[in-house]
Amino acid sequence: MPLKGIPPIISPDLLHALAIMGHGDEILLADCHFPATSIAAGSNNKKTILIRADGHGIPQLLDAILQLIELDTYDPAPVTLMDRVQEDKEKNLNVQIWDTCLKLLCSKIGHEVSVSYLERFEFYKRASNAFVIVQTGETAQYGNIILKNGLVLNTAAK
């Protein structure tokens, strides 16, 4: 049953995972090419939650997730993207999904967000520490994005 205020693209499993994430926990939105199952299974001595979101693109999920969480303002770069491999850098491969996600982040947060880029295998290592990996149906190359969860402060309470 849908809930008021919860974007319908957010599954019950994803909603639960977002609700139990703590400050500094990370969520990876992985494209359909990413080895999410093997990375989640081999995570660093903890249980990484693996959620399937087949058929959904990363920008749509990112938009919905940003309605529910805050990014970590204590981290100078709370967003991490998988960098292009050297061959793709030499070809000057344009990664359109980066532009799409960065514009969406800026729109939702109200200002530019600092982003770090990690080499493919370093990104895999970082992903093995994620609290949640969401395997999406995103087909864009280099569509993987890690978000660091921040604080949702109750500004109404005094």
C-alpha cells in the first residue's frame, strides 16, 4: 500500500534501508553492469543490504531518495562517482549521466555538491563498505553513484 509523501519508486525494502541508515552510512546506486551481488556478498565483515530496482534508472531513484535523506555536510565530498578508465579518458568519453545526476543534486539540495571520483577498482573497494547497494536497471555507462548519509535535523523543535 502506498504511503503519503513516499515516492512510489521507493520500494518497501529501500524505504526500510533508508530508515535504518545512520550518519555516515553510504548507499550505492549501481548501474545494471555493476557486480552488485558479488560485492555485497564479499563485503568487509558486515552485511551489506542488496536491493534490486530493476527497470528503474538512477536519476529517477536519486530524485526520490533525495526527498528522504540529507547528504553528509561534514564530508567535503559526500558524493562519489566511478571515474572513467584510462582508455575512455583518452577517447574523451562524455558521461552524460554524470551531468544529469549533478544537476539533479544541485536542484534538490539548492547548491553545488562536491564530488569525488574513484578509479574502477577503488570504487569497488569503497562499494564493499556501503550499507546499501541498490542494483538498478540503469544502462548508462559509469552510472554508479555513492551517497553519504547525513543528519536530518528537527528544525521545528526548540
